[in-house]
Amino acid sequence: MDKYQEAFAKFNTPGSEEEISHNVQLIIEQNATKHFTANVLKKIHGFIDLTSLTSLDTKESIWKLVERVNNYEGTRPDVPNVAAICTYPLFAETVKQALTAQDVNIAVVSAGFPSSQTFIEVKIAETSLAIMNGADEIDVVLNLGYFLEENYEEIAEEIAEIKEACRDAKLKVILETGALVKADFIQKAAILAIYSGADFVKTSTGKGFPGATPEAVYTLCKVIKTYNELTGRKIGIKVSGGVKTAEDAVTYYCIVKEILGDEWLTKDLFRIGASSLLDEIERRLGE
């Protein structure tokens, strides 16, 4: 048995799709209504990675995005500002120049996002340049081609080298759960990412495949919980792709809370990547 199979063997099988769906529905039925409160929405506001990842992004549009975050600072002392602003690497310097709000990180998608189908040298160079230009966090995609080939060695080496290029920045590894679909694939991908140096596991790119689902997040939380029990290390989770409503956000909040506990309900360990969710949360809080 090689080291990857040994790692996989430390984790219980995730169960059937029906079992996972049943467990998720129980969590939602028992918790969603009671946690749909102003206080929870305020917390979620502070977990958001405000994201702009389009081909039409410009320095001006990104600057305006940052200004929105700057202008929110202090307007609602009871509501924390967003956790981070997430852009393409080209705009890391723009965000750094424009950002005046306190305790808001600069997150950058890197390393051949969203397909990860490029040379490792390019991935490392892009990550290094993003860090040099001000990124505090790097979001990269696990190479699904390698995963389907069971080329785990290549995956582990890539993530480890990218993590080294991150220096002190956090590394979030995107698993593209909507492409993996099966719970056992999602579990294996998460284990590979975590053991290779990921600080966060993230569901989706939001590009080309279905985004986050409660079932996928449930599976990831179970992996994170077991890994914490085995090692004492806390891995963060980022939910992204299609999270648009306050109800969606509260559903994921409930899953993280029920499986991982209140310790994970901080921006250091729980993020929601979104572009339109912020408007929805602020509208609900205004009501």
C-alpha cells in the first residue's frame, strides 16, 4: 500500500449518496429556520470573499469593487466587513492600491485557474507574482486530469510547490466538486489537497461545472473533522459557485456548524465566495 492509499484508509467511507442526502436534509430541517436570524446574517457578511472573475474586469471596475468595501467600513459597527476581495492575478496590485478597509485580505485565483491545465513552472511563477503584487491568499484548482488518472504523486508535488511559493499566504485548493460529483471522489481529492499543504479546501470555480451543493460541503466537512481528530490541525472550508441567496448561505452555515462546530465559524476557517450574495445579505439586514 502506497502513502496515498494509507492516507485514504484513515478516513471512513463517505456513505452512499442517499445516506449523505438524508443526513444533509436532517441538518437543514433541524437548524435552518432557527439560524435564519439577523445575527447569523451579520456573521456571514464577514465570511464573504467578494469576488469578480470575468473577462470584462478592468482596473476601473475592480477599483470600484474595492471602494464599495472601503465605503462600508464603519457604517454598521455590528456587521463585520467582508473577509477578502478575490480577483484575477492581474488585479492584485490594483486591490492593494485601492484598499483602505481594515482586516480585509486580498485573494487571487492563480496557477492556471480555472482549468489548472498548464505547466507547473507557470503555476509557480503566477503564484509568486501574485504574492509579490500583494496577495494574502491564493486560490488554485486541483488538476482533475491527474486525479482521474490517479496520478496522485503529481498532484501532491504541484500543491506542495505552489504552497511553498505562497510563502506566508493562505492556500485554498479548489476541488471542483461539481465535476467530481461522487462523494468518494470528493473525499479523496480533499484528502490529497490537505495532506499536500492546503490551508482551505474549496468547492468550485464557478466556471463550467455546477457549483457548491450541500452534499459536497457535508462530505468536505467530514474530511476536515477527521483530519483534525487525527492531527490537531484545523483546515478551512470555502463554499463557492452558485451561492446567491441568504437561504443558501445559512444552509452552508448550518452544515459547518453542525459537523465542525462553532470553532469553524470564523473567517479564518469558513468562507463563502460570491459576487451577488453581499447585496442579498445587506438587503436582508436592512429589512
